[in-house]
Amino acid sequence: MILKINNKTWELDQPSVNDVIEKINVETNDHYFFSHFIADGKEIYENHELFLEDHLTGISELEIVLKTVKQFINDILLSASEYIQRAKPELPPLVDDFYNHADKSTWNRFVAFLEGLEWLNQMIAVIDGTKQHPINWDQYLIIAGAMKEHLETLQEALENQDEVLIADTIQYELLPLLEELEKEIDSTIDQEGYRYDIS
């Protein structure tokens, strides 16, 4: 198998998943993040280790795609911005459903919203762990701190099945925070990053 990482090429006779992961770890230092890989022309974005375990012996060329920290942060912020744009219009109907007694669909949408908030918190934590931060990074940390507090409130409301408290917290606390976060993300991308031209 031919393994390519960062303009380097290795010919591996009987590669193991550990061999590949070890090479990736050596090449991803403080300056690069692992993004995805291309196995015989097919891009793989998730479950990388599992994919390798299942397919490694059949792959003839494996290209590991790395991104600079700056590219990585830009791309993750673009994803966060897209998530917030999709989530915002969903929240007023969700709030209304909680004020008017939630059904199973309401609870399912609420759980999906909680997962989205958790992902946003993880995204901020990942960027916080890098050596490069956007200029307005302090604002992100303030928003993340407030989000965590309100998530705790939601957790209590969930345990007590307090639908009014859930609706109030989403409408008056979390929706404004999401709008604030979106503003910070847009500011970062416009000042320090880039948007992909889809035209």
C-alpha cells in the first residue's frame, strides 16, 4: 500500500492500522490537524479507525489529508455557523410546543438541540486547546461559560419535566447566546478566515 501524508510517500508492505495511525501522529504536530483521508479516491470523514480495520488490506493508496491549525479553525467555525443558521428558525416552534405541552416529537427535537449545543461546546474546547486563537477568542469563552450554565438549568428542568422553564431558558437565554456566538463566528471568519466560494 502507498501511504501519502504531507507530500511524503511511504510504501508499506503489510501495514497495520497502528502503523498508519502512528505515521499520522508523527506528521500532525502543533501545526497540523488530521482532517480526513482518501482511500483509493474515496473520501472518508468519519469512523476512520473502523474503516481502516475493515478495509486496510484492500486499499492500494491511502492519502491522509491534514489541515493547518488556521484552516482547521476556519472550517470548524464555518460548520458551527451553518449549524446555528439551521437551528435558529427551529427554536421558536420548539419553545411554543413546550409552552403548549410537549409531545414525543417536541422532546426528540429538544434532545437534538441539546446535542447541537454540546457539539458547539466541544468545538470551543477543541479550539481552546490549540496554540492559535481568533482575536475575539475571549468572547467565545464568555459565551461558552454562559451556555454551560444554561445547559445545567436545562438539565434540572429536564429532570423535573418543567416544560415552562425549558421554554423560557431556550427563548430568553440560549437563543440570544446563539445569535451572539454567530456574530462572533462571522466576525472571525470575515476578519481572519475565509468562506468557500460555492458559485
